[in-house]
Amino acid sequence: MELRMFISGKITGEEPKACEAKFEAIEKKLRNIGLQTIINPLKLGIPPRWKRQDITDAYRKVLKEQANSLVLLNNWENSFDSRVLRDLAQELKYEIFLEDDTDEIADYLRLHKPALGQGYGIRE
């Protein structure tokens, strides 16, 4: 099964350029270790004028429908949405990693790599 990871961390109240940089940095790290499906909430196209609850609901929907794992940035505890998403990921029994766990994520990817042809409609 492919790991599809949602990135979560503090956005509200952060300086926009610094916030974009920290989300881009973890996205790049995850790609470099072989993760292919990475969901960066800053790239979802959610208008900043949306009400707080609508944004939270959109994140929850994307996590449930498009992801099967969560990575929490180092300041996730200071984010309401990150705490909500962590709780939802736990409820859904998703894999949850911390930003500094890239070695563990790489190990997970190696251990769960599909066998040749598996998952691609190829019969042995």
C-alpha cells in the first residue's frame, strides 16, 4: 500500500514566507526519501477568507479521503487544526510521524514496498 502523507503544522499567525518555506522543506525531504504522494495544505487552494471551521473541515475531508498517514511539523501542538488532524488520524489508525522522523519514514517505505508487479494489475 502506498503511503499518502498529509503535512500538518502551525499556519495561522505565522509569517507567510517562513511558513511556506517550512512546509516546502518537509515536502522536499519526504520526496527525497521516496515518498510520492505528499499533501501540502498550503497547496490545496483554500481561500484564506474562509471561516476557521470551514478550513478545519476541508483539512479533515482531505485527510480522510486522500491520505493514509500524517506528518506533524515540530510546532504542531500550537495548531488547533494539527491537533484535530492528529486525533482524526489516530481514530482512523493512520501512521503518524513527527517532522524529525524522516529516517523512520524511510524505513517504513522500505519495509512496505510492494513486490515487483504487486499493486500494478500484473499477475505473477
